[in-house]
Amino acid sequence: MAFASNKRAYGICDITGFRYRLKDMKKTWNGLLVGPDQWSPKHPQLMKKPTPIDPQALKEARPDPSSDGEDGTVFAVYTNVGDGKLGTTLQTFAITASVGTVEVTTS
């Protein structure tokens, strides 16, 4: 198929409707055929940024044995898998709480 390409070939701008020489017209990033005064490049915010790749987990990771239990931070994790208990229980653990005094009077 042959297309017109000489100096008398004209096209109509998809934005303004004005007539331009076909050789001067440009196609925008979204497919519109526009005159040179209406053309603008694609804005950088419209370009897709590459998604960062999450770091991979370590295969068969183990805790550092040199820091295990130095300050009594060994703790137990309870789950619904197997016996329901992972790790070891706390060796040193104490909780203290106080709320003060409460006075109630009735009339």
C-alpha cells in the first residue's frame, strides 16, 4: 500500500484540529498524531519505576551462639506446630506491678 509523502501531504492534529504538513507532524507517547507545537515528551512520572527486589533469606539460618543468653534474653515461642513449643524458656524473668491505693466511700 502506498502512502502520501510529498510536500502536499497534510494531516490534522488530534489535539487542536489544525492542518500541518504530514512530514512535520509527530506521534505522542499515547499514540496521538500532533503538530510540532503540540508535541511534548512523556513525563517522567508516567514512566514505570523498576520494583526493587527484596533481599533473599539465608538458607538454614542460625542465631549467633556467642550472644545467646548473655543477658537472660532467652525466650520461648509457642506455636500450633508440633509440640507447640520452640526454643527454651526464660531463665531469669520477673514482673512487678503496683497500682497504688484505692479508697472507696459510699454515702
